[in-house]
Amino acid sequence: MITWTIGAGGLLGSAIRRQCDEAFSGSDIAWSEPDAAHLALRDDVRRFANEAADGPWALIWAAGAATVSTSPDCTSSELAALTSLLTDLRAHLPRGAGAVFVTSSAGGVYAGSADPPFDSATTPVPVSPYGELKLAQERTATELLAGVCPLVIGRISNLYGPGQNLAKLQGLISRLALAAATMHPVNIFVSLDTIRDYVYVDDAAGAVLRLVDDAARHQPVAPTCAIIASGEPTTIGQLIRTVNQVTKRKVPVALGSHASAAGQVADLRLVPSDPATARTPLPAGVRRVYLDILERLQEQPLVG
């Protein structure tokens, strides 16, 4: 199966691409220039359709720079990019059997939902522009691909792994590991009792590929919505203790406040659609992140 991963330079996208048997090489997209990005994606859609020909295919949307602290102006450009891509795909659909996967955020869409743990049947209630963006992308993909090709929506929990972008206000495990390595305090903007579900990036990437492969093979008419998570709830306090144990250092933590905290749900327990998703124990994953950060620090200083 030829697989086109849009956002292959990101944490999830790069992990997906590493696990693909046959990867389509898309253009380097200048996301900061929307018009140019749309033109590049349009050309790539045509080229992808030609390369896929009559064979099986998968298109995976793993792009996006938005976080819980992102403004509505920034999220609108991401929605426009996905809308443009899927509109072009409708016009230039590969001839073989395939499927589209759209990455969404469990934390974003369930931030205002009631009665955790949340599963794929839980009614989404976003409370931030980021969560609204993810839900809008889900709905846009559902509308544009109805009767065109199978769609899989993956609501992913807190993703972590080596190589995470520390310039974005996210990635608590990476930030805690960086704090342990540098002894520079990490700011925590929510209660230490806040519950999250952390899923290792390679485990999540494997789940994505299994879901989209199944959809391409069986061609379901209705969209598939899946929760990609570990199913192992962890408080931030527990996470800090795990990092302390793995690194054998006491992580310096500073409690503070930030506007983005309003968009954070206190209890994000999740029921994964596939209980076998989590294959990497949290301490093992944290250790890999810490070793990666130590290696990166040897190459050049990192900003915490």
C-alpha cells in the first residue's frame, strides 16, 4: 500500500512514515504561506493519484501546529488547508481501493465532555479554539468524503516520544525530561491531580496504520472514529515521580498560571478502541525521551 503522510516532519507523522512499507514523497509544504501550501498540495494530490494508480492507498493527515493555546486566527488556516486538500482529492481520487485518516485530539474535543472515561461514543464538547478546530476538521472530512472513500478519524491522547518540538507549548514529558537534564524549572499550569493518558508515538503510529489499512481493505461506508490511547490514566504528580525515578534526578517544577489552562480538562481518562495499542510502558518511553534530550543537548543547547 502506498501511503502519503501529510505532516511527515512532525512527531506522529515521522513515526508513521518510518513504519510505512511504501511511502509517497510529498512536497515540503510552506504552511506559513497558505496560498503556496494549497498549490503544492494540489500538485501532490495529482501526483499521488498517478503513483497509486490501481493499487491500494492511504492518505494520512498528521499536519498541524495548533495547540490548546493557539488563537482562532491560526486554527482557521489549518482548517482551510485540510478542506482544500480533501476537495482536490475528491477531484483526483486514486483508482484503487484506499482510505483517508484524519488525526484529531481526544483532549481537545473532550475538554468539556461529562462522565469520564471517554470513548468513541462520547459526545465531544470542545472548550478551546484548538478543540473546535479538531472537531471542525472531523466534520469537514466527514462531509467531503461521504460516498467518496472510507474515512478514519483518530482521536489521540497525549502523544510523547523522542524528538518532540519543544518550541510548542505542549509535550509535558519532554519538558520534564529537559528540566531533569538542565535543572531549569519547568512551569506547570494545571493541578498535579490532573489526569492524562500518555501514549508512546510509535505505538500510536502503529495503531494509525492498522486502522487505515483495515479501512482500505474493507471499504466501510460509514466513517470510523477511534480512540488511540494507552488506557492507563496518570496524574501529573505521578508523571513527575516517574521522571524522577527514570532520570534519578529531582525535576525542578514551578507551579504557575497560563490562559491555556482554561482549555485543559481535569480528568482525561480514555477507553482505547484497541486495548493492545499501548506496547511501550511509560517508564521505558520516558527513558527514551530523556536519552534523546541528553543527545540533543550535546549537539546544541535547547530552550526549555
